Amino acid sequence: MNTMRAMAAVAAASTALVIASPAQAATAAGTLGPYGYGGVKLGMTTAQAKATGKLVREFGGYCSRYHYKADKKASLFLSKKRGVAVIFAPPGARTPKGIAVGATLSQVKKAYPGVKKEISGYYATVPGNRKAFFYFGVNQRNKVEELALGLKTQDCVN
């Protein structure tokens, strides 16, 4: 997955997610996937995503970066060709199987038995959406420190 290998570099350069306190997590809670997060879906055109009124543009280009008005720690990359291509979850957001920032690698493997290790992290096909993947950025303590949902055909991170 060539497009996946650059994910960690893009994520580190553009998104700094930290483990939130319980109070922060409660305000940022939501479900990431299988099709989107916070009312924005993978594959939406830029016009459709902007029309939700939920996004703020940070920078433009072939792939523009946005964040949610309600939570600057939840960021998105929108491709001119693919639309909403990748969504980085804020602290407190969970996959439909309950994985969030702070989960252990063993919890990820139990929830997503098909998860595969790549250079930049762990990836699993999203149950219920074969066109998408979950990205789990795992630290040296084997804890998830970053969580994303993306199109398998995304073209924003290479």
C-alpha cells in the first residue's frame, strides 16, 4: 500500500493528536466510520463537504486540509480528484468496534483480526465499507496514538 506508507509522515507533520482527558473525550466523542465522521463522508466532493457548514479550511492545493469547526483536532484531507480522502479522528472518537486513541495494539488486533502492519502503522479494511481503511498509529508502548479513516484510493499522502 504505497499510499499508506506516507501516512505517518503526513500525520506527524499535519496532525498532532494527543490522548484527551475524560472531559475532553466526552465532548469530542463520536463514531469514526464506516463511511465518515461528524456528518462528513468519505468521497464527498469539496463542495458537498463545505456545504455541511462543519468545516474550516486550513490550506489548499491538490489536497486541501480542513478541520471541523467543533473540534480542531479532527482534520480532513480533501483531494481534487477523490473528494474527502482521509479523516483523522479527534481524541474520544471510536471506531464502530470501540477502538479509540489510547487502545492497545492487542485490542486493535482483537477488534480487527485482518489488521496489517505497514511501515507507518497498522491498517484494516473497514467492516461494512470495503472501499475504506482504518489507520492505527501505534507508539512504542503499543498504544494507539492516532486514528484515521481513509479511502483505499486516496491520493493525498504520497
